[in-house]
Amino acid sequence: MEPAEILSNPGGVIGVSWLMIALPLLGAAVLLLGGRRTDKWGHFLGVLMALASFVVAALVFFQMLGFAPAERRVSVPLYAFIPGVADLGLLIDPLSISFALLITGVGSLIHIYSIGYMSHDTDRRRFFAYLNLFVAAMLLLVLADNYVALFIGWEGVGLASYLLIGFWQFKPSAATAAKKAFVVNRVGDFGLLIAIFIVFTTFGSVAFGEVFPKAGEASQGTLTAIGLLLLLGACGKSAQLPLQSWLLDAMEGPTPVSALIHAATMVTAGVYLVVRSGAAFFPGDGTASLVVTIVGVATLLAGAIIGTAKDDIKKALAGSTMSQIGYMMLAAGLGPVGYAFAIAHLITHGFFKANLFLGAGSVMHGMNDQVDMRRYGGLRTLMPVTFITFLVGYLAIIGFPLLSGYFTKDGIIETAMEHNAILGWLAVAGAGITGFYMSRVVFMTFFGERRWDKDVHPHESPAVMTWPLIVLAAGSAVLGAYLVLSNRLMVFLGPAVGLPEELPAFHVVSPVGLATLALVAAGAGYAWLKYGRQEVPVVAPRGSFLTTFARRDLYGDALNEALFMRPGQWLTRLAVWFDNRGVDGLVNGLAATIGGTSGRLRRIQTGYVRSYALSIFVGAAILAGAWFVVGTL
Amino acid sequence: MNITAPTIEYLQLAPLLIVFGAAILGVLVEAFAPRYLRRAMHIPLTLLSLAGAFALVIVQTIKGVPTEPSAMGAVAVDGPTLFIWGIILVLAFVTLLLINDEDHFVPAASAVPGSAEEERALIEGNVHTEVYPLALFAIGGMLLFPASNDLLIMFVALEVMSLPLYLLCGLARRRRLLSQESAMKYFLLGAFSSAFFLYGTALLYGFAGSVDLAKIDTALGAVGGQDALLYTGAALLGVGLLFKIGAAPFQAWKPDVYQGAPTPVTALMASGTLVAAFGALLRVFWIALGNLDWDWSPIMWAVAILTMVVGAILAITQTDIKRMLAYSSIAHAGFLLVGVVAIGDAKQNSIALSSILFYLAVYGITSVGAFAVVTMVRDAGGEAWHLSRWAGLGKRSPKLAGVFAFFLLAFAGIPLTSGFFGKYAVFQAAIAGGALPLVVVGVVSSAIAAFFYVRVIVLMFFSDPAPDGPTVVLPSWGTAGVVGFAALATVVLGVFPQPVLDLAQSAAGSLFVR
Amino acid sequence: MTTHYLILSALLFAIGGIGVLVRRNAIVVFMCVELMLNACNLAFVAFARQHGNIEGQVIAFFVMIVAAAEVVVGLAIIVTIFRTRRSASVDDASLLKY
Amino acid sequence: MPWLSILMGVSVLGALGVAFVKDDRLAKQATLAVSLVVLALTVVMTVQFSPNGDRFQFVETYDWIPAFGVHYGVAVDGVALVLILLSAVLVPIVVLASWHDAEAGKRSVRTYFSLLLVLEAMMIGVFAATDIFLFYVFFEAMLIPMYFMIGSYGGAQRSYAAVKFLLYSLFGGLLMLVAVIALYVIAGKGTFMFPELIGAIKDPTTQKWLFLGFFIAFAIKAPLWPFHTWLPDAAAQAPAGAAVLLVGVLDKVGTYGMLRFCLELFPEASKWATPVVIALSVIGIVYGAIVAIGQTDIKRLIAYTSISHFGFIAMGVFAMTSNGASGATLYMVNHGFSTGALFLIAGFLIYRRGSHFIEDYGGVQKVAPVLAGAFLVAGLSGLSLPGLNSFVSEFMVLLGTYERYAVPAVIAATGVVLAALYILWMYQRTMNGPTAESVRSMPDLNIRERWVVAPLLVLIIVLGLFPKPLLDVINPSVKETLTNVSVTHPAPAVAKEGQ
């Protein structure tokens, strides 16, 4: 079934769905302009706005459920933006609304959590302002009904991410990480921008409603080009190879940020972009989709491998995020069935990864912001709630039967397997590695003997932090089953991204599933042997070449440095030199030459009257001679 | 044999006659009036005569321009002449106000510099009141030079104009060595060049059998080129004229003389002489050699280019303010020459002529103003000639510096100054006359020229004053008047040039009478 | 016929000109200029003869007068310089340059 | 009602008045008042302008110099109007911003402010002139007040910078003068009125030569690579306020001239020259950005970013698509605001610390958050972040260029990445990291400075989210221009149904 066509604004809550964006934006504005005056109640306002936005989203969702599936795609035009090019408008459909719910839902939880987490920070107000700004931008991104508006949100979240990674800007590392994130993202945005140009020049519009129906009329080459450029944008935002390098540095930001932006929502925008444009530019077959799957698989492996070697708990989780998004990307390249699983995994991942990150944050909160897992250990008794919730998230992500990951991830793997065995098996391998590194995190953090310093007094976090954990854990546990069983999400998304001819039948036990489980178990077991049974050295052992390879992020940064940074600096120095010596030198050189000529010529004026007379005499001769020459011509 | 008495149109020649008459009266004053009275008698005599002459010029312009040369075809009082006379008389008037100002001139020219004799003369407060009649003679010559309709009169006028100037150059009160040197150089070179002029005249006479410009023209029509006498004669004649306007390669005298001469005299030369010489040049080349333009315009091209470039480039590295202005006047002579070659049909000619006339007017006024300012910036040894002494003048006396800066911008041809419209008029005429390349050279060299004008502004305004910097003397009413007048004219003509343009056009409309 | 006179006058003119270029003494230089003027006169008279009108001869007289005037002015200047510098060499007077 | 003459008259009279006020403080207040009056009048005028009415409105034409066929002819179309609006908005801000700048050098304060007003009059005049000669007069005369503002009130290298600026522009201007005269002579219409001269020059070769005469002048003014080297010197040495007017308005005369005069008077030649111009622009975009990254002096850095931006503008103009040209025009306005804000805030920063050099700063955000925040917003506008004004124009320019010349547009788009690099790196080096000892006691923006920055930031954000009003004014005039150039608008590959 093709995606349904887009209907006009039916009014009701949908009519004011722009409130979803406006409210957090307002919050951000108030908090930023209000300045110190709002310090006292700033965080409450932030939370309030996030919650309000969530409520609106929910209401919109329920109003939509009232419509027949074919009528669930409506556009809400806002105002004319660039006449003749693009107007601002929202597209409310199952896809965008499920994102809106995820963003505002998980977002609100993380807002609440942050009240506690940031309680000691003097700039908490600014933090909430940025969070609200992020929510607004992210909602614009997913709700936009055309590529330009999407792009505004797209770079808006980039800005929010920049501000939040660099929230502790007095730390040079943080400032650098923030800049790096923005610049690398810009590389992706460059691709997206060009894609938009091609779209406009090809279809004369950038509105989804006008472009997608006519996609068929464009040449295959154009479609592929658009697809690949969109993918470049997606890679930047979702930290896929080759633009993955910024994500691990991004962990410089406060943990809630890592949870919200760099795990649950923003980094999945790439997946959203691909799925959103899927029906038109990533039909599941064809070059673009193939490349998408390849990128996905490569990233999911790379992320997993990186995850195995990190001692910094957040970086380990970040690696895992990369890898999980790799899965989604892979799915997104597999056509309608894939889209559904991609989104399903995206949602569940949003929950369990936020859960894990917040858990990690809770641990750090109790450990004086210690992030090195080698200095943890045996925390399960001291932080029971954190431990339990973390455990749930852990089981969900490794795909423990009947927990979220088990449904969504295995769904992806199965689909990939049907699509292309190699992709499938690689995905399975990835699952195995996931099993290993996640178990490693759990063992190093919550089991084994206590390895922290004397002055650290681990303690459970306050309720305001633990409750969000509990909610998220619950979601991580059940959501997968709810979304996948009887293809609930797939059917729901159908109007937005299209449906396959026959819906895949999900069987709880399948050969591939068993194989996956086996591998995961093996990975977990190996992790237990290495980190659970024998004790963990406080200083990391040198480790094999592979270990360093993983620790150095597969030499991604080294590569960037060698390929871009060094040559770039060299080029800059050259250009500056050329500008001063070459271009400006030419200008000043000319002036100098004239001056020099003058200085030399004036010597002719010797001051001897006879030489002047000579000049007259010769001049006269020349004049007469010239006259003869000219006259006789 | 009976000789018919020549007819003289006295009214038409009246301005000439008045000026010369006043000059002769001046001589008589010098001869008979007691020393303490002379100045008192000279000033009104001189100024009134000039004013009167100017009035008569106005009258004639209103009465209508004569279409026939007067005085048996010896003097042509036509539109251009009247306009030029007007300019010269105005310039002469203001310049005389400068000359009239105190202590520009040596108390006793004959005395050896630094001798006891000079001391005494200084103490007695002697002044060479001869400067007034001398100036008047020079001015008379300037009036006659562009008006003369045959080469003999032109030669005489040339000498009448030059000889007094030679003397005046030598009369500077300070830096007398330089002054005398400049006088000698000017004299020798002037005489040298006038010899060329005369020989050219002779040859042309040999060619045409007459020195009457119109007759030469007709003779040319008959023969149509290809004659040794003609070419050599024309060339040598050209040398004499180009020398007077200071066109390269005959410009060598200008810097030295301008620098050495007393500043008021320099002003007179820079304005009056240039105007007169251009008048004569145009007359000779457009009337006498009018049929020969295919031959001389390429040469004029070369001369114009050379003049502009030399003037602009050499000025850059000058350190003496007057010397710099001299080179700038060379450059401007070049720009004017651009107009001279912009000939074509009658209409085009009148456009070119009017543009040149306008240019002469605005340039003359501005340069007098500039030199007037130079006379006011003094330090211990007289005028602060070295540019470095001008540093920070903008701080010490912003008004004067501002006015001078304005004059410089006018020289540079910045819009909203009279200089811009002068340049514009000439360039437009030249382009219409098909001399586009010449104009390109013109703008490039005026861009170069802008540099040294701007440099003076930088010195005056952007650099801090020297501790013992020059003082600005309180101007006498005369000097103040000159500066004010020049500034006013530069502004007004920079915003509303139309009236003067109209005058120039109506003057040029009828071209030269033959 | 005229040509001979012309050649002569040309020679005189050239001699005068060269004289101006090569002689140092101001007086002599000035006399060379006078020589040039006289060359002109010769030419004028010769041409007058050739053309059979008297203009040329009249001009010659004018030229003489002018030359006389020039002498007056010139000598005055040169003498002053001589008194100041105790030398009539034109090369000594070269303060004004560049 | 002769709006334009009134605008100019008010500023000129104001200038004269200020010049004779003895008390400096009073002079400042008077200047501010006058500039605000001008702003108010301009706003009223803008409101009266009907975008879809005649192309030129508020027309005034009087003979000025009949001898040369010169008129005092002023009028505005949409393009000119928005640029006049830009000038009128910037001047009061600049006045307020440079409240204490003139005192620094112990130089005449009232002269500075009266120069500002003279400059304002000329800025309005140059955009309003419909008589090419009048345009040229303003084009050249503008240099003088700016020359004095840089030369007398600028930094250490001021006279070098001022002379370089003046001579460079003068040279271009004189070349243009030749073309202007030639245009008059060859067209033979006996007038300089722009509307009558459209399409007057038929012969392609003539067009090419005249085009060059105009274009080089504008390329120097704008400035386009490789004629740009005067700008960093001038902008870095000029006092912040003058720098804003220099880069924000004066340089726009160049790009405005390209759009108005080069394109419409010499359409064939413009098409002939397009490849070269586009190439120069693209080079300028990338080159300017790269050199900017390597700068150590804040103001020079901003100047180089502007060179990159002028590349965008010129590219948009010569893309000859409605998106490109409208985008370019909008870009002129936006760039005026964003770069203006950057220069002013940089100026405040320098005024506090007394150093141009980036390495002398660091961690300012901690001590002066408002200053840092404002700087960041201005900077983000400089890297054309969506939602801020520059994005709209840059997007339109790139899109408009892509419609005709895909490859240059793609290369130019890399400027987007570089922009992020130079802005954020500068921001990081000045504002982030541990607070440098030298800035520890740096005060945050005071009330006056906040009033300076606020309007700019508001404009940056509002125009970023709601550019339509300006575009509605601009688009009709641009369409007019493109019709005169007679270019066919590239149609989308997949035609819209119903069109």
C-alpha cells in the first residue's frame, strides 16, 4: 500500500498542533531573556513546558486515532516563509506523531530527571532553556511538512546539541567537542542542503505533499543522487560512518543531554529522514537503499566494537548508541517492513538507551561524577533502584527474550536476513558483540569488588531522578512487544510510510532468533569470564592491537586528523600567506613601483639649466622629426 | 604712395589698453612720485584698472561678440578671447591682492643677499613698488597673447608677458638665492624657447608669405601639407607654446621656477600664464594649423600622455609643497591637452573649446587659492616649504587646513568640487572626439595624482603636529579674501557649474574668428 | 636663391642653440640666444624678399626691439646673480633640482 | 511628497548643525536625534511604498546640469528601498555604539558625528539616484567622509588603511567614470537618466567594454576576490561604527551597482561575463572563508568573512534567477545586520580589553554572559543558521544559483561548513575555555550597549523567521530587472501540474 495522500487541516487540537513547538520555544525564550531573575523557578518552567508539549502531542495523537487510517495524514500550514520556495507548515501523520510522543515523553522524563541531576549547577536555568530549545527544534524537525522547514529544525537541534555539549564551556575539552559536533554535522547538512536544491529544481517544490507523489516521474539518477545526499545528511546527524567521530566526544555534555539528544532523539533524526523520504527516495531496492543498509551494518559493527573497549561508561554507551542506530539505519534501507522495524527499534531504543544513560548518570551522581567503570564495582547493593532499572534496560538492549530489544532488534535482523543473508549475519554478529559489551558494563559497574576511592560515598539518587528511571525501565520492558506483536506499529505507520503487500508474520521463536540468542549468550558469558569472575584491574591493561584499535575509536579521529585537519591547517596557513604576500603584495608592489619610478625619474631634473635647454632642444628635434614622419604617412 | 590710416576698434581693445595704460602710469608713478606715496598710488591704480578692464569685458560680452578681427586683423576679440580675458582679469585681480600683501618681495633687489645694504633697506622698510607696473605689464601680455591673431603680435605679447615675470621671479624676500636662480633659469629657457617660437614663425612666414593665422590656414588649404618649411615651422612654433604651458618634454623649468619664485608670482604664473598660453595654443593649432590636424593630433596625443604621466608620477616624491603643486600643474596641463586633441566638426570643436575654457577657469581659481594658503603657513625662515612641516596642521588650524584639503580634493577631481566638473568636461569632450585611450591614460594618471594630494591631507589631519610646527599667520584682508573667494568658487562651481558652463559654451559657440 | 640665406640662418640658429647647450657663462649663453633671434631675422628678411612683401622686414625690426628689451631684463638678472654668487656660470646656479 | 530629498536634507542639515555645536555631549545627542528622525521618516516612506505599483516611486527629477544632461533624479524601487532602510536603521545604532569612540584619539568629537550624518545623506543618495551621473557623484563623494573617519579616528595603521581604501576605490571609480561618459556619448540620448538608458547600448562589443568599466569599480567596492585586500585593512583600522557602515552599507553599493547597472544597462555583456564573475565569486567564498579561519585579529577575521559573503551576493546577482537575485538583495540587508552586530560587539570587546587579537581573550562567557550570548547569536547569523536572517538569503542565493549553475553552487555550499568553522572557532577562542586573567574583571554590556545590540538581534531573529515582508518588496523589482535582462527562468525538470 502506498502512503496515503495528505489532507488539509481538520482543525481541533491538530489545528493548534504548532503549540507543541511554540510552548517549549516560549520556555526557552523566557529563560534566556529572563536571565538570573528566573533562576529560582526556571527549571520548573522548563519541565512544565515540556510536559505541556507532551500533553498537546497526546491530544493530537488521540484525535488522529479517531480518523480512518487513510485520513491520518493532514498538513497544518502555518505561514508563508520564502515566497515561491517554501512555506512553514506541519505534517501530522502517524510517523511524525509517534516521534512527537517519543520526544516529548522521554524528553519530559529527562527534564524531570535533570532537576535533580543539575541541582548543584549554578547555571541550571540555562540548561533547561537549552533543553526546551532542543525539544522545540526537534519537534519542528519531525513535524515539518517540507524539507526547508525540516532543515530549520535539523540545524536547530544541531545548535541545541552544540550548546548542551558545550554547556560546561569553561572546560576546553567540552568547548572543542561542541564545536566538533557542530562542524561535523555541518558536513552532513551540506549534503542535505544540496539534496534540497536538487529536489526543488526537479520538482519545483520542497513540500513532501508535492514531491513524494511525483517522485516516480524523476529520472533514476536524480532519485539516487537525492537519496545519497540525504543519506549524507543522515550520517552526520546520526553519527553513522563516516561522520561518526563527533558522537563519542559529545559525551562531554551533562548526562541527561547524552540521554536525550545523543541517545534517545536527535541522533535518530537521520533514521527519521530516511524513513520519511523512504517511499520516494529509499524504496528498499536500488542503489540508495543499498548504501543505506551498508552504512548501517558498518556502523552497527563499528559502534559495537568501540563499545567493547571503553572504560568510560558514557562512551561505552555512546558506542552502543552508534551501533543501535546502525541497526535502525540498516532497517530503514530495507523498504516498508524495514521502516516499521526501524521506527519500532528507534522508539524502544529511545526508552532503554535513555534508561541506561540516566542510570549511568545516577551512578555518576553517586560517585562524584566518576565515569571510569574500573573505579566502580559492586554498586548493586548501594544503588538498588538504579541497578534494577539499569538491569532492565540492559536486558532490553541485548534482546533478552520478551523484552523490547528482543522484538525490535530481532525483527530488524530477520528482515535483513530475508533481504540479504550477508547483512543478516553481520547484524547477528553485532548482536553478539552487544551482548558482550553491555554485560561488560553491567559487571564492571554493579558486580565485582568495590574499586572506588576512599572519599567516594556512593548513594542512591533522589526520587526525582529515580522515578524517571522506573518509568523508562517499564517502557523498555514492555514497549517492544506492544509495538511489534500483530504488527501494531507497522499498520499504524502504514499511511505515512506505506505497507508491504503481505505483513510479515512474527514468530516468537525462529532459527535466526535462536542463533542470535546463542551469540548474545556467548558474548555475555565471555564478558562474565573476563569481568565478572576475575577481578578488574583499576588501570586498563595495554591490551592487544584490537583493544587499542577499539579504544582509539577505530582510528576515526586519527583518520580525520590526517585527512582533513592537518591539510586544512596547512591550507589555511598557505592561504593567509598568499593573501598577504601574493594578492596584497601585488597591490602594494604596484604602489611601490610607481613610487620608485618617481624617485628615479626626478633625478633627471638635475638643476642644470643647460640640461633643461638640452631637453627642449631634443624635444624640438623629436617634435619636428615626428611631424615629418606623421606628415609623410 | 599714400598709406590708408589703419582702423582701430578702440572699444574692443579697451581692456588691453586700460591695463597697458595703467602699467605705463605705474612706471610714471615710480619715476616721479615720492617713495612713501607710491604704494598708496599703485594699489588703487592697479586694482581699479583691472576692475575696469573686467567691466569692459562684461560690457562687450553683453553688447555681443564681434565677428571680425579688430585692429586690421591683428587682434581677434572673439568669444573665447573675451572669456579668457574674463578669467585672466579675475585671476589677476585676486593674485594682485596676494602680491599686494606684506613682505613677499625683497626690499632691494640689487642688494647682495645678507649684505649690510640689504639690512639697511630692510630697516628703512623699502619695498619694490615696481612689482605693480611689472605685474600689470605681464597681465597685459597675458591678455594680448591669446587674443593675437597673427604670429608677430603673438610673439610680442609672449615677450611682454614673459619679461616682467622673469624679473618678478627674482624678487622673493626670503631664500633669495633660489629666487634669483629661478629667475635666471626662467629667463634663459624662456628666451631660448621664444627663439624657437620665432624661428617657427619665420618658417611659417616663408611657407605662407604671411604671419596672419587665417592666411596661413588658407595657404595650408592650398598646399595641403608635405612641406619642409611648414612642418619644421609648425613644430618649432609648437615648442614655444608647449614650453609656456609646461608640457613634457618642455616642462623642466616649471618646478624650479614655481619653487623659487615668490609665491604670489607663482600663483600668477600657475593661473594667468597657463590660461593665456592655452588660449594662444588653441588659436595657433585650431586656426593656423586647423587643416593640419591629421598631422599634429597624433603628436599632441603623445605630448598629452607624456605630460600627464610625468606630472603625476614625478609629483609623488616631491617634498616641497610649491614644487609638488608645480608638478600637479604640469599634470593638469596634460589633462587640458586631452581637450585640445578632442577636435572634429564645428560642434565637437565648440564642445571641446568650452570644456577647456571651463577647466581653465576652475583650475586657475583653485590653484590661486592653494598658493594663497601656502603663503599663510609660515615658520621662522618664511613659508614652511617642506611638506613635513605641514604635519598636524589640521589640529592647529583646522579651518585653513580644511580649506587647503578641499582645494587638494578639487585638484584630485573628487565630485562636488569644481575640479571634478573641469576634468569631467574635458574627458567627455575627448571621448566624444574619439580620444578614449587618452582619457583612460588620463584617469589612470589622475588616480596616481590623487595619491600625493591625499598624502598632504594625511599629513595635515592624520599625523600629529610637530612640536615646533609652523605657525599660521593671521591673514591680511587681501589674502583672506583670496582664499575665501577661491574656496567659495570651488564649492559653488562644484555644485552648480551650470552658469559658468553656459558662459563657456556661449563663448565657444562661435569658435575663433578668423 | 633664398635657400642659401635659409641655410645660413639655419646654421646660425643651430650654432646659437648648440652654444646655449655647451657654454657655461650666462652672458655667453644669453648671447647665443640673441644669435638665434638674429638667425630668425635673417630668415624673415630672406622670405620677405622671396615673397616680395615687406612684412618680414617689419617683423625683423620688431624682433630687434624685443631683443633689446630682453637684453635689459636679462642682463639685470644675470648681474644680480653675479653679484650674489661672484660667478656667472650657469652651472653654479643649481640649487633647485629633483 | 519628496521623501528622498527630505531624508537627505534632514541628514545634511543635521550634519551642519552638529558641526557647529560646541558641546560634544549635545552634539552626540543631536546626531542621535537626527538619525532617529531620518529612521522614522524612512519607515513612514517604506510604509507608503506599494510593492506592486510602479517600479520607481517617490520620483523626483529636476535639471541639474543641462550642459551635461545631468539631472537631480531620485526615486526608489524595492531593491533601493530596502537598502535605504538598512542604512537608516544602521546609522542610529552606529551613533549609539560609537558614543565614546571619537574621544579615544583626542580628536574632534562633533566632526566625527557630523561626518556620520553626511555619510548617511550620501548613502541614501547613492541608492536613490536614478541619474547615473548623480549615482557616480555620490559613489565617489562617499569615500571622503569615510576616508576621514578611518584616517582620523582609526587604529594604529589608520592612515595607511585610509589611503589604501581611498585610492583603491578612487581608481575603480575613475575607470567607471570613463564608462559613464562613454555610455552617455555612445547612447547619444543626451541624458543620464537610468530608465531612459536601459537598452540604449545595442552593440555587444561596446557593451562589454562599458560593462568592464562599471564592473571593476563595483568589484573593488564590493569587494570581490581578488580586489579585496583593502577591506581587511580598512575594516580593522576603522572605528567599529565606521567599520559597520563601511562593510554594512558602503560595500553594498558595489553589489547593488552590479544588480542595477551592470545587469540592466549591459545585459548581453553581463551574460558574457557571467562565467568569470561566478568563478570569482566562488573563489571569493571559499578563499575568504579559509583566510578568515587563519586570522588572529578579530576585526580582520570578520572582514574576511564578509569577503566570503560578498562572494555569495555577487554569485546570486549573476545567477540571474529570481531566487538568486532576490536572495542576493536580501543578503545585502541581512549581512548589514549580522556583520554589523559582529563588528559592534567585537568593538565593545576590544574597547574593554584594548586588543584586537583573539589570543588575548578567552572565557569571556563566564564574566560577560550577555556580551557572549549576543556575540554568539550574531555569529550564528554569520554562519547562516536556519531560523536566523542570513540563512534565508544564503539559501535563496545558493538555490537560485543551483537552478542555473549546479557545480558552482555546490562548491559555494562548502562555504557553509567553513563558516561554521571560522565563527565557532573564533567564539571558542574568545568566549569559551578557562577565563583569561586579563578579562577576569571585564564588565558585561552596559545599558547603552544593550540598546545598541538589541535591535540588531531582534532584526536578525525576526527576519530569520519572517522574511516575507522584505521579499515582497524586493521580488517585484527584481523580476523587473530580470525581464530587462531578458533571461528565461529555468523550469523544474518535473513540471508542476496546473502550471
